[in-house]
Amino acid sequence: MNHFERRRGELHCEDVPLARIAEEVGSPTYVYSTATLVRHARVFQDALTGLDALACYAVKASGNLALLSLLRKQGMGFDIVSGGELFRALRAGADAKTIVFSGVGKQRHELAAALEAGILQFNCESEEELLQLSQVAVALKKKAPVALRVNPQVDAKTHPYIATALATSKFGVPAQRIRDAYGLAASLPGLEVVGLACHIGSQIGEVKPFVQAAGKMRALFETLCRDGHDLRHLDLGGGLGVPYGDGKTPAAPDVYGRALARELAGLDARILLEPGRLVVANAGLLLTRVLLKKRSAGKRTFVVVDAGMNDLMRPALYQAHHELEPVARPRTRIERVDVVGPVCESADVLAKARRIPHLLSGELVAIRTAGAYGMSMASNYNARPRPAEVLVSGKTYKVVRERETLEDLVRGERL
Ligand code: LLP
């Protein structure tokens, strides 16, 4: 559910007409709904009743300070994967004791910054990372709270670019080596072993892979405790999918939560989860304007809009489907078109052979479900300033990130 609805035919975000935002802020612009964000944070947390759980929002999905601050106020912690995300989370007022640090390649200065901040847990992904983290901690006279990310080798049945738990994946420590890796962690002077972690992939629609992973992780958690490790946190990562309007309906959060609670009943551990997409995807859309229309020799109709693959990379990178619709009352005449951006790449297609209501040049289009991995993956390719970001709350909105300027494009460069 989200708070982008039509009123008198015109698409609104909560009580604000999207056309007003486009007029005042320009386009392309990412628009987020406070009510949807709050609702999603609640729905996810409510789904975990029955578990001693902390939901750590995956900052990579969308890291705007205003969004992070809002989610913090909803009681969420944060999952970060870089020193930059640590900086963002702390700047948004996060309590360091709610932050977990994931990622296959952390730099020493990033480890040091997280140690100085006093984060909840480092999710280490290799034996060598354990050695490096211990060295950094010893130098700072600190103990790093660590979990190892294990690859539970379940098939998450998702796009190959976002499946992470296969045997060939770069992520995590293989299950066969995990007990030895824990032995190593326990022997290192700068580390305190506190948990066990996994993350099996993203945009996963079924509950089954999560249940399989939870079962394997529980068994491993118990084995490691019997080995003498004092594990307190079991981190099951993120990955629950959202509906993109392509006909697939992913499992609802409460079904997911109940299944996890069943699988983990009686386990003496705090459960950490790292939802990203689920929280923000449907809480955001990308507002764009039609620049012009053209026909190819092959009789295709192109609708060229002012947002491109640099602004929303998902369709080009993953062949991802995003629903798109006119902001004004949709015309009854339906047209089959390719909606493309201005970027000089054939891959710059936002929707291919899509049947949508007839659009004219100058009209506004909303690209739905763009809140997650939209702005956070945007780039300056083709020297295009990145979009503005707007957060709506009821009848009002705030520009929570200004549109980049031409000067921003060359900041730090020298002749
Ligand atoms: N935890 C870890 C360790 C992760 O790597 C990720 C996502 C998450 C949590 C959050 O997963 P979520 O709940 O959002 O599925 N750019 C791609 C998605 C990449 C996901 C990367 N890792 C996309 O646009 O589909």
C-alpha cells in the first residue's frame, strides 16, 4: 500500500498534487511519501512481533538524511556497507548501537571510523577481514563486536545480479569453513565474537528461501554456541520483495514474520534483519516530463522523457519493470510506446513496448516504485546533474535534496 493516489483524476502524493511539485521543483525529481514510509516501517516491525528483533534499514536502498531520520524515529536501526553510509546514518542521528556494518571489502579507515563510533556489530565476510579488523581494533585499544556472514547456499530464485547465496557468489564465508573461521575470530585479540549473519539476496518473492536459510542458520548458531562461542545476535539480512506491478505478488511481511518466528522459536538470540527495498520502494516515485515523441524507421513510437538511466538505473541494469503513468487524468486512448531517456546509450530504456495512456510532449509521467535503489544508484553520466528529492507530508512537502547544479558537476576538478 502507498499514498500516491488520484484525486479528481490527477496523481497526488498524500495531499500534494505531483504537478505542483514538478512546477516548483522541476523534473526529474524523486518524490517520497512520509505516510508510506512510516507505514512500511510499522508493518515490517509489527510483522516481527514474537521475535526479539531489531530491523536495521539497509541504507543503500535510499540514503537521504531526511529518510534516515524518519526511519530512526520509527525505531529502526541501520545496515551500512561503507564509511559513507556510516557518516550518513550518524549525521541522521542514528544511535551507533543500532548499526551493523556489512560488505565484502571494508577499508581500514572505515573499520576505524565504525569502531570509534561504537557500532553494534561488524558482519565480516572473510578470514582476512577478521585479521584486518583485529589489527585496527588493537591499534585503537578497542574490541570489535563481530559476526561472520555465512553463505547458507540456498537458491533465492531471484535475478542473478541480486542473488547472493549461491556457491559461486563472492559474498560470505562458505558454510564448510565457518567453524574454523569462528575459531580464528575467537583467537584474535581485537575481536569479540557476538553473532552470526547471512543475507541471501534481494527482491525475493517467496517465503521458502528465507525459511530454509533461517533453519540452516539456527542449526549453525546452535553448533557454534556448543563450540563455546557466546553468540547473541542472529542477523538474517534483508531481501523481501515488493510488487512492481508486473503481475508477481511477493509474500506479505506478516507471512514472512510468522514463518521466521516459527523457525526461530525458543532460540536464545536477538534477531537482526536488514530490510531495504521493502521499506522505501513503494514510498517513492520518479517524476519526469515528456520532452518529445518520435518514430523510428521500424515504426516504434518513442516517448523521450527527461529522466534517464543515470537517474534510474534499474531497467537498464536488471531489465527491471517499473509501472509508469501520466500524472494528469489518463486519456482513454492507449498507445504502445518505448519510454526512453536522453542518455546516449541504447540501454537507456525505462519501459519497452509498454501500453500506456496516450501522452503528449510536455506532460508529466510518474515512474512508480522507484524509492529503493533509485536515487541511491543515480550517477552523473552524460554530465547530467542528479535529480532533486522531495519528501511529502500531508499537505506540505520539503526539498530534502536539492537538484545538483552545473557547478556541482565539476566540484573538485581542476584545469
Ligand atoms: N543486507 C545486505 C547485506 C545487502 O547486501 C542488501 C542488499 C540488503 C541487506 C537489503 O536488501 P533488500 O531488503 O533491499 O532486498 N540494486 C538492486 C538491489 C541490490 C541489493 C544489494 N544488497 C536493485 O535495484 O534491485
